[in-house]
Amino acid sequence: MELQYISDNAGNHTAVIIPIAEWNNITAKHEDLKELINEPEKKSIPVKKKPSDFKGTISKEEGEKFHEYLKQARNEWERNF
């Protein structure tokens, strides 16, 4: 099988061209592959997360430590030099 490679400006291979006769042989042998490739792409719409979606992702203790750190960081900004 003679393949052709497409490369980007840095020389990295980004795609492969397969001769159509070889492609037809491959898809004839592997019907599941053909169905998978011909299946229309399912476009997923990103779901915007709400702050409440993150509730419980860190422990209460870690949250309190983080809150205390933020208080200290804000105090640094409020000092007069």
C-alpha cells in the first residue's frame, strides 16, 4: 500500500492519504469501521456551568483555608505604602 503523508510547516505528519482501492478493501472487510466513519458527527454544545455545579468539589476545610488566603491577599493590596 502506498500512502501519502501531509505535513505541517514543522514537518509533523498531520494526515494520510490512502489510495481509494485500498480504502475500499479496508471498508469492505470492516463494515463496522465504515459505519463509524460515515456516521454524522454529533456536535456537542458546551454546557455553561453555574457556580453551584462546583459545590462540594473541595472540602469545607480547604475552602476555609482558601478563603483565608484570599483575605490576606486582599489586605496586601489595600496597604498604603
